[in-house]
Amino acid sequence: MKANSIRSFAIGLIAAATVCGGVYFLGPTETASTQAEEKLSVEEMKTMLASEGYVIQTEDEWQMQLAAIEEAEAAAQEVEEPKEVKEEKEGEEIIIYRTMLTVSPGMTSIDVGEALVRAHIIDSAIEFYNEVEKRGLANELRPGTFDVESEMTLAEVISTIF
């Protein structure tokens, strides 16, 4: 390559860079080239979101819904404190726990087993769950309130609740 060709190439690069810089700095700004965005009112935003499948709630509605869920969970796990009944058998004191077990819709057999363990009716929630599964009663749990006591066998407890 000759010196004149290299000089011509360099001048072409400088000219191209100058044109690009001028367009970049002196050209139209980005905000001027885009269309002005339309501001939506609150009702229009709610309508648009609802049409897309979203649920819109105020903060108060959300807090009320959370409180209702907490109450439902508390009711589902509600187990009255066990009452201790002491019986004496040949000079020995035997403690029998009695409780009213509330089974609500949506509870599983493992939930019921854990509630029975907390009430000192059975020793193991897993044993209760396995026995229910073995008998094929897992889907036949019926809601209600049941009176159970620690003197009952596992089979009696299952037949009372299921």
C-alpha cells in the first residue's frame, strides 16, 4: 500500500466518525422521537389488569383476607387441651387423656395424627398415618368433632375418626 491510499483511508474514517458523532449529539432526542405515553387512571388500570386475569385488592381487603386465612388455619388445628383423668389401679395411678378433636375440611391424616400426638392420645403420628394408609382410609377422613382418649387403641381411634 502506498502512503496516499493510507491517508485517504484515514480521512474517510475521520469523516465517518464526525458524521456519526454529529448525528448522535445533534440529532433528535429519544423522548422526542417516542410517542407520549398515555397516563391511565386507577380505574382504567384495574380494568386492564382484571382483563388480564389479575386480582386487584386494596390493602384493607388483603389484610382482611389474611386474617380470615389465619382464623381458618387456627380452627383447623384446634384441639382442646387434653383433660387428665386419673384412675387408680391396684395402688398405681394411671393417667388417661381425653380430648375433643376437631377435624376440619382439608386436613390430612398426618395432620390428624400430629394433633393426636399433641393431645397425648397416640405416641406417633407416622404410625397413625401408616395404619390409615394400610387400611385405605386416607381419602375417607370426615370433618367433625370427635371425643377420643388415650385409653383407646389405635384401631378404635381410627374407627372413631374415619
